[in-house]
Amino acid sequence: GATNGAAMRVAPAGLIHPGDIEGAVNTAWISSRLTHDTQIAASGAGAIAAGVAAALLPAANVYSVVAAALEGARLGEKIGKREGRYIPGPNVRRRIELAIGEALRANSFEEALRNIEATVGNSVMMVESAPAAVGIFLAAAGDPLECAVGGANIGNETDTIGAMAGAMA
């Protein structure tokens, strides 16, 4: 219930709810709760689904997508606490904020990757991989190719992190 499988597969939840963060998060929860029924999983899945939904708006930019991911993490956690299981662990939204900070402070894309990995991690755990994906998306300025390169180069859970960052791009 605390791994990243729910967030890895929720891009379609955002695609069918363009601009509708709440709808994307609710659909992400429906699609993930059978296998990832915790507030941590719901938060990470909500972040990615909301980011994808926001990216589809004509006026979308990197910051609006990141803001949506933060809101999706908050809403997902709320749904997971209410309808799923509560498990101890870090807060996904706060860890996304850490990844955002590292992306904004870095002087280069490579430095951002190193700092995101050192601060939030890059494992299969939701509290590491979903925040890393949002941080990479921001550091890549929303460029799809750079998101894929960043996901590949951050190490460890590369395919999933790259897929999540790329989905938002």
C-alpha cells in the first residue's frame, strides 16, 4: 500500500478529466484502491493524476501543473484517510515540496537530479518516487524529453519516475 504502483498508472485518470483536479483524484483513487488502499498511495496517485489533468488546460504552465500536483496530493491523502487504510509514513505533499525546493535551488538540471535524489530519494516507495517525479518535471521546465532523461538518470526506480514526470509533461 505504500509503493508507487498507483501513481505509475494514473495518467489516464488525468487525461479523462482535463482541468478537473478533483475528478482526476477521485478516478485515481477508484483505479488504485484495490491494490494501493492507503493515504500514502492515494496522495501520490492524486498528485500525478492532478498534474496530468492540469497540464491539459490551454493556459497550463510548469507552475500550474506543480500547484495541481500539490493539491492532488492533499486531496488524495484526504480520500485515502477517509476510505482506505491509514499507515505511518512521511507526508507525500511535504516531500513534493522538498523536491520542488531542490529543483528551484539547483544551478543545473544535473544538480537538481542529484539533490532531489539525496533529499527525497528515488526508490519504489511512493513517498520518494512521486515527489522525485514532480521535482524532475519542474527542473526540466516541463520538457518531455528532459523528463525522460531525468527519470533515467536519477537512478533506482528510473522507469516509473520517468513515466510519472513524462506523463505530466
